[in-house]
Amino acid sequence: TISSGKQGFRTPTGTFRISSKYPARRTVATVKGEHWDIPGVPWIMVFRTGGYYIHGVYWHHDFGLPVSHGCVTLPVPSAEELYDWTPTDTPVWIHD
């Protein structure tokens, strides 16, 4: 079970490819008046430019609900497993 983008921050749908991967990274942004600065975001896989990632989260457990700023978020162990299994250039299909 994942969490996707909340109202006003919808996760883009379509077919994409994993363009790059990072085992951990600080994410900092201000979008639509909301600011976040999260250190050590784990198991990041970039699927679209503009800050759209598949990654693990340690700061919420609301999987199954749309709570992100557009990313696809997973529990950390699931994100690590997917990260290890998925090479760059893997196609990703995101749909409703």
C-alpha cells in the first residue's frame, strides 16, 4: 500500500521511467505556499522531473491515503526492497 499526492498536489498519472536513484537525500521545497525540509529521505527513485519520486517515508504511516506533495510514498522496508529490485530506466505506470 502506498500514499500518493493530496488535494492540490496530485501525483501525475501516465507512463514514466526511473531516471535516477538515490539511497538517501534531503528534500527541500516550497510549493503552493507549503514548505518542507526533510533530511535523509530514503530509497528515492525519480520518475518525473519536477520533484516526483517513489520513496520511503519515516514521518507518516498514512499509507492508503493521499497525503504526499505528489510523490509515491511507501513504508521504508518496502521502499528499500523496491529500490534494490528496480534498475534505472524501468518503466513505471501510475494510474488512478
